[in-house]
Amino acid sequence: MLQGGVIFIPVFSSLNFSESQSVSTSFMIQCFGMTAGAISWSLHYKKHHREDDAWSGFVKASLLTAFFSVLGFWSSQLLQLNSPSSLHTSFSIFSIVLGIAIIISSKSSTQITRSIMPVDFLWLALIGYFGGIITAWLSVGVGELVVIYLMIRGLCAKMAVATGVVVSAITVWSASPIHIFSTNSHALFELVLFAGPGAIIGGLLARKLALFLPVKVLKLFFSIWIILTGSVMLAS
């Protein structure tokens, strides 16, 4: 499954970072980890699944969703669409809902379909747009929502994760003018200097782990972990 802000935001919160510092630093670190993951999954697709019907919609789904995610992110910035609550509360609630959704998707009886249907592209566009807005607030959101949707729809779990990682990578890089290259960035560059290389290693190893372990084991472990994290943050 995806990681990124789901891991960083709770850690930064425990270190008493400000909301702007947490979000900007998380975005910057994800530019390392998600890019490494996206390249790794893309090479895996090119080597093993280019002729695989179950992966036939991977490129189109990734690019379409990423386009609308970037559009959602910049809509949030330009229209000044602020989060309805604090980062602490919003992230906690999002984590709990996300964890429950992952558990539901793991119990879904939907049969694996051979390819993405036309209606799925419409839903992915909507998920991408509103997921991009959520990502602007929390530094996490769109990739996880994409993965959950595709899994609930019964598509290949590995393809779902690959799509989510690619969409996340493109989305976080679209935020670079604000969170990386801007002189007003609140990112803690000293922390990124150490965490960035680790994120690259994690992004590369995550694909191998996802391919090695049973999908249900990964989803259940991840869902329980983020539900507990969200609950602890909400209670604190």
C-alpha cells in the first residue's frame, strides 16, 4: 500500500511541527519516495504486464487521474479552499475512514475484472479532482482513494497500487512550486536531507513487498495501523 503522508504527518505532529511545516516537509519527502516508487512500478509494468489485460488501463488511468488530481490541488490553492478543520483533526478522521474503507475493500466479493471499464475513468476523474483537494490539505489522499476504488471495483490489486503511486508522484511534484522551490516554503530542508534517501529506499522496497506478501495481509496490517494512528491523534 501507499505510505507518504500517512506516516509522516503523525510523526511530525508528535514532534510539534506547525501545520505548514508538516505539510510542506511531507510533500518534499514524498517527491523522493513516490517518484522512486512510480519509476519502480512503471518498469515492472513495462517488463511484465504490457500485454496483460488486467493492466491494460494502467497508463490511461494513471495519467487521467493525475491530471484531475493536479487540477484539484491547484483549484484548492488558487480558490483558497481551506480545510474544514485543523490538520490534526482532518488527518485523524481521514485516517480512520481510510482504514475502514481498506478493510471493506479486502472483504469485497467482487470478482477481478479483466480491464478498467469506461465508467471507471469517469469515477477516477472525480476521485482525482477531489482527492487532489484533500491532498493539498493533508499531503495525502488521492493515491489512497484511487487504490481503494480500484480494489473495490475488483481490479488487479497490484495494478491498483501502481496506479495510486504514479498519481501520487505526479501530484506531489505539481506542488513543488509552493512546497519546494518557493522562497516561502515551510519545509524543513535539514530533515528532508536525511529522510529523502530513506524514502527512496522505501519506495523501491515497497513494490517488492507488495509483490511478495498476500494482498489481504498487506491491506489488513496497513488499515489497522492507520486506524490506530488516527484514533490516537484524535484522542490527543
